[in-house]
Amino acid sequence: MNNSDFDQHGVDSTGTHWLQYAAFAVSAIAIFTTWAFFFDYKFHNFIVKILRLIDCSGFNCNGVY
């Protein structure tokens, strides 16, 4: 685990911190999932089913759905 391009402060040779790479990856995933939620019918239904499962797992079902 010693072979790394980052120094002891987490900065690589171009001056980019490793958290900047992580933030870029999270942003790309968030943009893709937001797009898919609104423009892909199957993905939208998948997310809705997950949200209903979480909602009806003891939080606020009240016999609905």
C-alpha cells in the first residue's frame, strides 16, 4: 500500500487532492441517476419500488399500497 501517486497530504503530482477525484465521481453518479430517474421508465419504477419498500418497512405505511 506504499506505492501511491499521492503525497502525505493527499495531493498528486498535478496538484489535485484525492477528495477532488472522489467528488467528481460522486457528482457524475448523481447526474446520471437523476437523468435516469426522469428519462428511463424502468429505472424510475425501480427507484419508486425501493422507496415504497423503505417507506412501508415500518416507518409510514398505514395500509396504503
